[in-house]
Amino acid sequence: MICRYATRNMQNMKLKMVITALIFAASMFTVALQLYVLADLPFWETWLFVGIGELLSMTVGGITIYLISKRINLYK
């Protein structure tokens, strides 16, 4: 919902993907908190590494979807 609200008026698809990836990476504090509570892992390091992993996966996925959408109409 946060991503939808933040990007609802954006026309530039690349900027929309960047904003979405950053929001998802920042939201990984929930995963870090769970790992902190359940596995006794350090919160800040876990948030950093999980956030970086999410940012990388969203970037690769975003680029892939963007390139596919250039060839195939994904709005059907």
C-alpha cells in the first residue's frame, strides 16, 4: 500500500521501479526484527544485509520485467 500510494501519480516507469525497490528494501526491518527476536541475530546488521539483498533482488527483477514489457504487453 505504501508503494502504491508513493508512486500512484508517477508516469516514469523507471523512477517508479526505483522508488518501489527502495521502499521494499527499507521495509525489511520487519524481517530483521523477526530474526532478532527468534534467532538472536544482531538487528542492525541483519537489517542492512536483508535490505541489501532485497534491493538487489528488486533491481534484477525490475530490470527483467521492464525488458520483458518492452516486447510483451503485460497490461492484458
